[in-house]
Amino acid sequence: MDVATAAQVLSSLATLVVATGILYQGRQARKARQDEDRPQIIVDADYTGRFTTNIVVRNIGHGMAKNITFEFSAPMETTEGRDITDLPYFRYGINFMAPQTDLPTVWDSYQNVVQNLRAKGLMEGITITSRYEDRQGEYYETAWTINPLLLEGSGYSEYKGYEDEVQALEDQARALERIAEDIRRAAGQNQEDGNEAVEASSQQDSA
């Protein structure tokens, strides 16, 4: 192979390498844009409520989601026997969810949630699988595990227990206040009735 032919081959190879690099960069840029605009639906536990643990459906992505459905590895029950997974949007799905939005519902107190999970042997928590599509109809699936038992030993359980006791005391105090107010009103009404009776009796004596 002479020098001219070798130079031509090398030039062709260099052109191929450059073209391949440009194509790869274009695909990566397009994928990055798609990833940035894609939805991501999760079902999360929110422990920030003062007295309750909440279950929150979140779209943590930057794109809208549609045709959202959910599958639970186990029921999410309250101490009263209410199953959170029977809520209409969990049973039948959600038609549309905007990016960076959430949909919360009350599950139970943290203490009750832990008690129920232990009683049912759900030591690994509950896994929720979300299935959904983006604006273009591309399909996604996200699995998310909720396990409040992991917070045990962190001091959070004792903190929530203390908050529950405070709430109970506050409820009792409000109930006693209502009873005291009812007694005051009843006493005032009895006094008023007695005064009216005395006045009527005096009028009869005068007549």
C-alpha cells in the first residue's frame, strides 16, 4: 500500500470515528432530554404528620404521567380494619398526574402501623409497583418499598409515642372543657328557671 492509499484509508477511518462520535453524542443528548422529561411515580410513606403516618402518591419526575395503576405486595390496613389499597385511585388507577405533584392519604398512627406490620409478619415492609405512561405513551414501571419498621431504634418510635400521649391528653382536656361548659349552661338555665318560678309565685301571692 502506497502512502496516498494509506492516507486515504486513515482519512476515511477518522471520518468514521468522528461521525460515530457525533451520532453517539446526539443519542446521549436525546436520551438525557427524555430522562429529564420523563415521569416517575412512586408511593411513599410520609412521617412528618404530627400524629399520623401518611401514604403519598408522588410524581417525582419532570414529565406528566398517564394511565397510572398500582399493585401492592400486601394490604395496607388500619387498626380499624380499613384497607388503604381499596381507595378508588389505588383500585382503579389515576388517569393523569402532573409533574412534581403528590396525592396524600392518612394511613394510621406510626405505632399502629408498626403493630399491624408485625402482626401480619410483614417485616420487610410492603412493596408498591407503579405502572404508567409518559406523554408519548412510553411505558414505565417503578417498584417502591415502604417499611416503617426500619425507623425502630432511631428514637422516632418513642417520639411518636410521646406525641400520641400528648394528643390523648389534649383530647381529654378538650372533652373536660366541653363537659364543664355544659354543666355551666345547665346550672345557668336552672337558675333562670328558678328565678322565673319565684317571680311567678310572687305575682300570684300579690293577686
